[in-house]
Amino acid sequence: MKIPLIAHIVYSFRVGGLENGMVNLINRLPVERYRHAIISLTDVDTAFCRRIQRKDVAYVELNKAPGHGIKLFPRVYRVLRQMRPAVVHTRNLAALEMSLPAWAARVPVRVHGEHGRDVDDPDGSNRTYQRVRRAYKPFVSHYIALSRDLDAYLGERIAVAPGKRSLICNGVDASRFSPTADGRHMAVADSPFNDPSLYVFGTVGRMQAVKNHVGLVRAFAHMRRSGGAAAQRARLMIVGDGPLHGEVAAIAREEDVSDYLWLAGERTDVSEVMRAMDCFVLPSLAEGISNTVLEAMACGLPVIASAVGGNIELVHDGVNGSLVPASHVLDLADAMLRYVLDANHGRVQGSAARARIEAEFSLDGMVRRYDELYQKLMARASAII
């Protein structure tokens, strides 16, 4: 009997939280139960593909131009008819429309995942996006929400019935992402901030508007100016790259903090770099269940995050980190200063963060839930056929 194929359709396959989640899932789903293909509407980063340990994964680039993807429907239809997957799994709004050619190609199971929100719709109130999602609803067999916030959105705004949606939060590899033995930050060879007397804030993520790196740099600069002598030992590292790299660097020069900021770029050693931090900061304007927050928690870091989306589900204010209003530079600066002034309190919160990962967000648990759902949906489709 031929092993069922899952065709994962995404807007782009390159460094990012959504894509990291796909890598973890493909690497850990049972080899004897699934084959995989990745269809990118735009491009595929061959270097990023090396993170997938299986050698039998097919990659398809469609090089989509900006705008609606309807022109790709015939090509996607032909690709799916040739591949004959048992499951098509689209992710986020940019790939949702491909559920229609998947339906036309008679793919038995069409799963759609909602991973997070876009900067154009941070609270889910965009009526156009709601209409688009409702328009494609007949072509989706089942929905997966990665946070309670997104699950509620699907139920209340898109009218997806409870039986047609599942809540599966991201999991984290708690063996790879783990604290240092003594609870202090470790040295990274090329970091300018290895001096143990420094207090290092850090963030990891693609440099795009929704992640609000500009607000983070402004808050860091304000904290250094107004925080007295203690704030002078604070440093900030930003891991990742993207379209706003130049703007962030310019803001750092404008705020006169370039010497205290490390733009580390894309890294393959994220777990090691996280262990070089004392506190993780995620000031996003919108967010699902953030992989980087989970990874930071697993590394035993306290987390300062904006009180949006899935951040509220991960960060318990005052227990394993702090929540601040989105886009409030002064509130973020005040929160950062509190950790500089009381590093021990941050370490206590970091221990609580690690304990929560071990109890609730294991990678094995996440993979098991996807496996069970795929099996259930394929069995149901076979019974109907």
C-alpha cells in the first residue's frame, strides 16, 4: 500500500516561525505513515530546506507575482493531479485560496492552518479578510488554529463549526532549547556582548513591520537614557533579517544606540544565541503562538511580550514574564528597566517559563496531535469515498 502524501502549501518556504514549525512536524511525523511535499507559491530557500532531515521531500516553487493567486489555480491543479496527495495542508491567508484547486483536483482532505495575524489585521477585525475566509470555507475539510485566540476567531468571525476545527499549539524541542547549567548567559563566539557583567535583551524573528523591531529599538534607547547608571549595562541583540533591516539600523543611529545593539542576522545556532541572552523581548503588533517565545521559555528566559494574540496565552504576567500594551514604547522601556534592576527576579521567572514548557508544550505532544488528526481525517474521507 502506498504511503499517503501530505502536500504542504505555503506562501514562501524560508526562515520563519511558521516554516520552523513545518520543519519540526515533517522531521518527526512517522516515516512509515507519511510522505511530504512542499509547494511554495513564491520561492524556496535551499539552505533552509537542509533543516528537513528527510531526503524524500519534494519541493515546488511557483514564483507567484504580487496580487491574487487565481492565475496559479490551473498550475496548482495540475501539480496536485500529478502528485495525488491524500492531504493538502495550506497555512495562513496567503495560501488559503489554494484550497479551491485542491478541491477541484479531488484531494480527499484539505486542511487549513491559521498560525497568526498580519500587520494589516492585528485584531482580526478586517472585514475583507473575513469575507475571503468565509468564501473559501466550503473547500476546506478541517481547520487548525494554533492559539485559543485564533480558534475563537474561526468560530465567531468565520462561523467554522466546532467539529471542523482543532486547536493544536506549537511545541518546542526542550532538549535542544534548554537553559545553561548555572542560569547565566553563555558566550557566543562572534557576539560583542559576552562580558558577564552586561544585561542582554534579545529577540529572534524576521525583520518585518508586524514584529515591531523599530519600537523595540526606541524602547531600548529610552530605557538607557532614563534608567540611570544601572541601565548603562544593558545591551540588545536582534537575530534575524528582513525588509526592515536598514530602517532598524537607521533608527539605532538616530537614537545613538548602535554601539549597544548587535544586528546578528539570520543564524543557524538560535538555541546557543538565546542562551547568550538574559531576557527575551517580543513586541509584535500581532502574534499567534510564537515559536520564538516558546524557545526562549525553554531556554529559561523571562519574556517581555506585547499583550496580543497568543502571547497572552504563553506569558503569564508577573509569573514567567511581563505583558505590555502593543506599540507603547514607554511601557516597554519601563518593563525592560525592571529586569535590569532585578536580574534575580528575571531568573526566577525564567525557571517558571522552563517548567511550563516541560508541562504543556512538548514537541512530541504537538506531533502526536497532528498525527492523530491526519489519520482521523483520512479515515473519514476513505469512508465517504
